[in-house]
Amino acid sequence: MAEFLIETIGLPSWLAWTAVAAVAAFLILNVIAGGALVFIWAERKIAARIQDRLGPTRTGGRFGWLQSLADGIKLLAKEDLMPDGADGMLFRLAPYVSFCASFCAFIALPFAFDVVGLRLNVGVFFVVAVLGLEVFGVILAGYASASKWSLFGAMREAAQVVSYEVPLGMCVVVPVMLAGSMDLVTIAEKQAGWLTNWYIFHDPFTFVIFWVYYTCAVASVNRAPFDLAEAESELVAGFHTEYSGLRWSFFFMAEYGSMFLVSALAAVLFLGGWNGPVPIASLLGWSDGSSLSAPYAVRLLGCANLMGKATAGVLVMMWIRWTLPRLRIDQVMTTCLKYCTPIAALMFAGVMLWQLFLPGGLVPGSRHQAAAVREAWLEGRGDRVPSTNVPLGVVPATSRQVVGVSQ
Amino acid sequence: MSQLLDDDQRIIEFDVRTDEMLVNMGPQHPSTHGVLRLVLRTDGEIVSEMEPHIGYLHRCAEKIGENLTARQWIPYTDRMDYLAAMNMNLGWSLAVEKLLRYEVSEKARHLRVLIAELNRIASHLVGMGAYGLDLGTFSPFLYAFREREKILDLFEEACGARLTYSYITVGGLTADLPPGWLERCEQFLDQFEPVIREYHTLLTTNAIFVKRTAGIGVLSPEMAIDYGCTGPVLRGSGVDIDLRRDGESIYTAMYDGYAFEVAVMKDGHYPRDHEYPAVPTDAVLGDCWHRFFVRMLEVVQSMDLVRQAIDRYSQCKGPLGEPLKLAEKLPAGDAYLETECPKGQMGFYLVSEGAAIPWRVRARSSSFSNLAVAPELCRGCLIADVPAVVGSLDIVMGEIDR
């Protein structure tokens, strides 16, 4: 897109790139905001069904699908309250810090092969690091609210998130090790082919580590049973006790954004990313590039695939939330330090040994042909880590090669 | 110089000591069961001291009782433990009947057992659901309310009200059951019985639930007796007292011929009349888990009693009997009677000088004594344990403040 703007319309290059960045940002923002709306509605419906209720039924028709929009309008119209003793600037800043952290992490998240805001060669690292920034918003909110309950919530969040980053990091390193790259696009690409190529099924250790990752992910985005920072039965509403209206909704959007993000990350790292369980595209001969229009269809399918997997992850989080009681803070820390971290470390060592002694899997040559083609391509390119940053919508030279590799 | 620095108060204070914080939990807190205010002195997450402040729901019920006739005061007893209003009605009615030396008809006796035990189920369901809420799980609360709703429907059919019934009254009951009620009640029981297993899966045996309740807020039998704890709180500590069996004869006569086993741990095991989940290994007698479990057992026990009462009631022929007149004159003297309500032993005391209006009315609330032990249980626990402990006592503020 940027090349098109520069070459055909003749825009100066800085303007072209800014325009592209703005478009990408707009699209991602819509994914988050739209996603949050859908997920909030879904959560209400799922919670209702779990609890033998109906949930929203009227707003926007039969299934109440406009309920979150109505809620949003209500939040917009609410009085903007700030406690007397609050630190005004920090109080106002906090929701945006949280939201921005969640939003920024989406930049590096690939939705399909080249549908990615910014393809980074350290994508995994970037996502985990930026997501970790979300805790600053929560701490700021807790500190600036001048409420003791908020402070408790913030301190809990700080302790919890910082601890869970450790096992989370260890889990994330495993796919990196298997793929030999920190680039999310490469990691997902390596899992192309049949279901068995997904890293969750790579070996027994990765299977275990996926569940450890998921547990840590739930904890790091503060969902039940680890939602101690906003434990309503103890801390009223935790760090956002004093927030209302639009500011509160930013926290909410950040939470749902993060939920989607960690689930999408789980999909990319362990569940084959945008590759479906059955390689329909290559079975139909599309991804071999016989038709020029095929790649777009394949990409669209990939997007749907990834979104589906991430959504499934989010729905499971909701299911857990409406089923389990909440852990206590010391139990949450015990779960992290005594169980998650050692298990993650052991599995990490296990995967290492597996890679050393059984690199081809238990049955050598069992990997599917499509994966072999991909791998051959990745090997043939020489550089596993792409050096250019590719904004959304641009079909870069590298991905043209994918199409062209078998042409 | 160094000596001087060591003695400097500011430097000593700067050492590892952390600041204590005084936190107000309530009266507008989501998990204080109404308008209870708990003042917590916390050191980080640890509660060093907890003090309950009550009185936000005080409505001078006892004083009002001294200006109304005995039967007129019945609706005020409804508003004490509003989750078990039938049991409150029963307690007061029996106390007045004790003073009057009045005996209700056989049919009324069985109907009273039926209604009171049904209300015990409803009350324990709320206790169970709200306890789940205290521990951060929302769904069991709604499951409990779903079943309670059916009990309320039955009550509504019987007396027209859903919360404050005034159904059981001095000298009997205000009305007989409508036709078909017993069948609907049996239908409900059949439907309800398998659901209890779901509750055990969701809460009683749930790993996180056990982690949150087992070994928390351990109340020794001695302390329970010292503080005057009663009901499931006392039985959760392994003290074998249930007024339906051990109470005064006017009350136990009501349960004459009814077979039930008191829900209490004896010789290391609970009654085995039904299939119950095993006690988790972490649970200590007298902790939150046991208090909760006793309530769950009493739900089943009450179900059995309701079934028996249905049998006996349907065998009774003849009229129910009219309740006493609204302004029945009370003989001079006094009477005190404690009954086994869902929350504990509820006592009513009245002194009469021979008029229709009692000279003195007094209520002994079980929740009040049960709450009094909470500061002892909460000392040194975590903030998250405070709702767990207070919830396990299953208090109702309407009864504490009266």
C-alpha cells in the first residue's frame, strides 16, 4: 500500500507510511473495540446460559446483540466522577495506559500470513513485554484513586502479574525454541499442514506446557479464578472501584483486549496460528499458487481460523469464570511459584531433550507434505527472521515468494 | 554517635515495620450480608484485628412488641430473619402458646413442621448461594435461588406472601393449604433431590472451594459454647445440640414421632443416612467447610422431615383449628422459649401482666451470638478470608439488629 501511494500517487514517503500506519492502527483498534463489544455480549449470554437465565433479550432484536452498544452509550452519558483525594493526572492517565498496552501488543499479532500490523523479528518478545505494561495502568489507577480498596487491588495485581510473567515467559520460549525464531509469523508458518503439526502435539512436553501457558495467561489477564485485583466479594471492585463512565470502560476494553490477545497468542504459538486442523487450502491446491486470487482467499480463511481459535480460548476463560470460586492471594502465588514455574521449567528442559534426541518426532517423516514444502521454503530463503517490517495490507516481496514458490 | 542513631526513633521506625491500615468493610460492601460494617486493621493483606459494628438495621422491634398484642407482633417477627420468616413466626407463636399453655391441633402441628422445614431448606439455600458469592463464584447463587424460587411459589400459594409470611401464628396457622399443594410440594422435592449433588460438585467438593474453606476460621467447640454460638455454627464444631431433639418439651413435642438424625460429626463421621461426599483431608472440625457442610446436610435432613410431615399431615382428618383472637388476653407471668431456626437458636421472651399486650418482649438472636465470634476467627487471617468466615456464619442483619 505504501509503495502504491509513493509510486502511483506520488506522495512523499513519510506521508505514505504515516497513512499506512494510520490505516493499520484504525483497523486494529476496530478489531479490539469490535471484539470487546462482541465478547462482552457473549460473556453476558454465556453467563446467563450457565446460570439458567436468558441474559439480554431485547436490545437490538431477539438475542440482545446490541446490548454492549447500549451499555457503551450509557457509559458515555455517565457523570465523570473523580474522588476528592485523587491524584487527578494519574487518575485520568491510568485507563489509557492500560488500554494502550493492550492495544500496542496487537500490533505484532499476525492474523494471517501477511495480515499483521508490523511484522517484528522479535514478535513474541514484543507482545509479552508490551502486555506486561498493562499492569502499570492498574497500579496507577489503584494509587491515584485515593481509596484503600483500590490500593489493595493494585498491589495484588502488581504481585500477581509480575510473578506470572515468569512461567508465562518460559512457556512462550518453548515454541520459539521449536521454531528457531521469535517471529510470530514464522512460528505459525512452521505449524502449517495437518493438525499433528501444531506445536501442542509436537511432543508430550509441549502438550503440558500449553495448559501451563493457558493457566498463566488467565492469571496474567486477571480473569477468574485469578481475578484478585478486582475481587468483588473482598475489594468491592478492586483497582477500578472509583472509576465510572468512559474511563471505566477503557479498563474493561483493555481486559477484553488482553483476553483475546493471550488467546490469540496461544493459538499462534501452540495451535497452529492461522493454519486450520486440515490443510484445506493446500489440499484444494490453492496455496500452491495456481490462481492469483487464491492467496487472498487463503488469507481470509487464515484470519477466520485464528479468530476462531482465539475466540474459543476466550470462551473457555468465560466458562471458567462462571464456574470456579476465586483463589486467595497466597494460593495464587503458590500456584505460580510452586506449580507453574517448576512445571514450565521441567517441560522446557524436556522439550530441549526431545529436540536433541527425537527432532523428527517419534515416527520420522510423519510430518505432512505441506509443512515440508513450507519448511523447504523457509530454509531456502536463508533468513528465517525477516529483516523488513511489513505493515498491514502490504503484500511484501517475501510473501509473494510464498505464492510463487511452487509456480 | 552510632549509639545516638540507634536510639533515634525515626531510624528504628524506618526498619522493616510496615504501616497498619484501618479499612472499613461495609456497611455498603458487597459481601457483608446486608448492612454490617466491619472495621479491619490490616497489615498488608493480613487482618490483625476485626471489629463488627452493628445497628444499621435497628427498627425497635422489641419495643414495638410491647405496644401490640401477641398476634399483632407476628409480622414483625417476619422481618427479623427474613430468610426464614416461617421459623420466626413459629418461635414467637410457641413462646406465646407456652405462656397460654395452649396446644394446637394435631393437623396444625404437622403443617407447622412441614412449613418450618421447607423454610429451613430455603434459608440454607440462600446461605449456600451467598457463600459461593463470598468466595467469588456467582453461578451457585443463582442455582440456589432457582430452587428457592419454587419454595417461595409454594409459600405464596399457601399464604399469599413470598417473603414475610405471617403464616404460622399464635394458636395455629392463618389458613389451611390449598388443594393440590401437597402434590406440588412432593413434586418439588423429587425435582430438588438430584440437584443437591450438583451443589456438592460445584462447591462442597470443588478443589478451590475446599482450599478456600478447609482449615479457615477454625472454631473450637469450647469457644463456640463460650460465645453462645448455636445452630449450624455450633454443630459445625462438633457439638451435638439440636433443639428439635434437645429443646423444651413444648417444642420437641412438635417433632414427636419424626425420625431425623442431627447433622453433626460424631466419632469422626457425619450421619450416613444418605450419600454424602467425603470430608476432605484438609478440613478441620469447626472450620468454614464444616459449617457449610452441616448446612448442606440439614437441607437433606429437612427434605426428609418435609416428606414425613406430608405423610402425617395428609393422614390427619378434621379441621386445622382457628388461631387465637387478635387481642387474646395473656395470663400474668412470663415465658421464654428457644427454637431451632436455620441460623441457630432463636429465643423469644415475653412478660405479661394480664393484658393482651405483653409488658416486655425480648428476642434472643442467634446471628448476634454467631457474629460475636467472628473477630476471634478473623484474627491473623487474610482479607480474602474475612468474607469466607463471615459468610460461613450465615448471619442475617435483620435478626441481629431487630
